[in-house]
Amino acid sequence: MAFPSVFASLSDSVDDVCSVAASALIPVTEQLVISLPNEAPNVVSVLWDSLGNLDDLSSACNSIMSLLATLLAFPAARNNLR
């Protein structure tokens, strides 16, 4: 399963790595929420935290915001929001 590697890449210190990881998850978001419902809130948390570390004009922001918006459309991903 590739999820652990992609999930770890969402927290990478290089913006481009985070962007590619987020982009890779966008097309499989529904499957992620269905197959790994306990991981979806963790992904939301990591994405939310990473936004604080990025420049607003960073290219990574687009991918991260797109994945975050897609995930938050699913109630299971909104569990445990702070």
C-alpha cells in the first residue's frame, strides 16, 4: 500500500513534495475515506498544519487546498477537527 509513503510526504519540508503528494491523493479521496476512514481526519490535520508553514503564493497551496476541500466534503474526514 502506497498510502503511508504519500501521507509522510504531506509533511515533507520541501513544498514541491507536499504538492505532489496532495495531488496524488485528490483523485482517490473518496476511496481513501471509504478504505481508511480513520486516516482521513489525520490527513486533514496534516494539511491544515502545513498551510501555516507555506507561503500563500506557493504552488503547493493549490494542491493542498484542493485536497483539503475535497476531503472536507466527506463527514468522516471532518471527525476530530480542532
